[in-house]
Amino acid sequence: MFATPQETEDAFYEALEHADLTRLMQVWADDEEVVCIHPGGLRVVGLKAVEESWRAILAAGPLHIRPMQPVVMQTIASAVHILVEHVETARGPHDGYVSCYATNIYHKGATGWRLVMHHASAAPAEAGLLDLSDVPGMLH
């Protein structure tokens, strides 16, 4: 279905932008071991539970998220994208933006690349402005 991890990620954020739960769930691997952690939320495990969590979030309308500053690690069959999400907050009394750190993990299977884990958490306000050119090449 998706030829690259980036194509999968683009489809993920586009589905959120349109509050399209059907398209959003097409991005996820058809696997009961998928995991999603929303900012400030509990760990959600399993495809049906992940779908229900997104259904509740998208019931309030589209999410306008601009993914920025990706750090990408990829092998033949897996990819990890670590990025800053610039999230529009027009839903509340104060319009503006907040930043989240997000990690998206993709696996390549028989049907192409699919999302197996999305973890987003609150980031400092200045996170979207930081230069990540000094990111080390080695993780510990």
C-alpha cells in the first residue's frame, strides 16, 4: 500500500488534517501489537483500541499538525522517525500552536510500509525553533 516510510507518514498526517478515521487506520499495521501514546495519555495497545482512541480525538474535528525537523533511522524492514509536531490549538480558548515530540515507527510487510507505533508527548514551546543539526549519530 505505501512504498516508503515517508509516504506512510505523509498519509498519517494528511488523514489527521481531514479527520478521516478510515484513511488514518489504513496507515496502521493490521496487528494487535500496535501501540499509540497520545500526549498526556495512557498507552493504547491493539488495533481496535488505537482506532477508538483516534475516533474520540477526531470527533472534535481535524488536527492541524505540521511535522518538522525529522530525524530518520531506517533499515531494510523498519524505520523510526523522531520529529517535532507543530500543533494548531484553535480548539481551545487561546488560538496558537503547541509543540510535541513524536516518534513514529514503521515496519515493512507484504503490503508495504505501515505504522506500528506513534508516541507523542508535550515539548517545550521553543522545540519547534531549535536547530537539530547537532543530533548525535549514535543512540545510547
